[in-house]
Amino acid sequence: MSDFEIKHKQASKLSEHTAYKITQILKFLLNIFYGKKYAKRAVILETIAAVPGMVAGMFNHLKALRRMKDDEGWIRELLDEAENERMHLMIFLDIAKPSWVERTLVLIGQGAFIFVYGLIYLLSSKIAHRVVGYFEEEACKSYTEYLNKIDDGEVDNVAAPQIAIEYYQLPSDAKLRDVILKIRNDEANHRDRNHSFADAYETNNLPQHLY
């Protein structure tokens, strides 16, 4: 994981400032509920993160059908992103073991975000992808803090859940830190890809079905 780095795309356009402000609002709301409770915070984080890829994949799928043009791989990549984030959620549900009250809050938050993100995507796909790019930047920061807490002994480096061992093909004696490293790397990839998707709208370097 030596190639990982914290990145931030400096907002310079109105659309980027709008996307960054939306991300900061989401971050503020997340901090209100869970603050430094990293495992439970990750449950909420991944619940939200699993939505954009599925919503964007659905809209692009319908647009490709409507225009009868090839999607050039965007749909599959977006759906793979959604599946990857769903697996992150499954892993942290095993780690955090939220109560039924917390699970209810997760469902409410997920439902609200599906509506909000779907509306954003309809109004501006560029802003929607930029939101995800900024959101994943915050995820990378959050997981880096999580790793630091493990390294400092403030969070127990417990055994990795079996679901994480199987998904990432980790050794049987893998620890929580090994899992967080893998997840952070996933988030960094989603960060870079969604920023590149947003950039593609600005440069008109889009698949045929999006024109």
C-alpha cells in the first residue's frame, strides 16, 4: 500500500464548489451521529457510498438503451463500484454489530440519499460524480485516521472478519488493519475514477450514449 496518497481536487468551478459543499454537509451530518466511533461511522459511510454507483449505473443503462448506443464500459464499472461498496458495508456490519435502532437509521439514511443523489444525477451528472470524488476523499481521510488509531493502540487490532478474508483473499490470520488497508485502497480508486468521470463531462470525452 506504499503507493497510497491523500489527494484533494481543488475546487475552481461553480460545479466543483457545489459538489464540495454537498460533501461537507454530508460529513457534518455523519460526525453528529458517530464522530470518532470508527467502525459504526464506517457502517454509515459505506451505506451512503454504496448508492451512487448503482444510481449512476441505472441512469446510464437506461440512457444507453434509449439512445441505442454502446456505453463503453461505464455501466459495468459503476455497478462494480456499487458492489464493492456493498461488500465494505457487509464487512463493517460484522465488525460494528449495530443495534436494530442503528440499522433503522441506516435504512432511513440510505433511502434519503438515494432520492437526493438520484435528483442530483438527473440535474447534473458531472456534479454527481464530483460529489462522489470528494466523498471518497473524505473516506480516505477517515480510514487513515482509523489506521492511525489502530497503530496507536486506541482501537484493538482484532481478527479480520471471515467475510473480509474471503473477499480480499487474505491470510487466515489477517487482522483488522489488513482489511482497512484494502478498503482504503478501494476508496482511493473510486475517488480517482469519479473525479475522472466528472472531468470527462467537462472535456466532452464521453461515451457515445452520453452525448
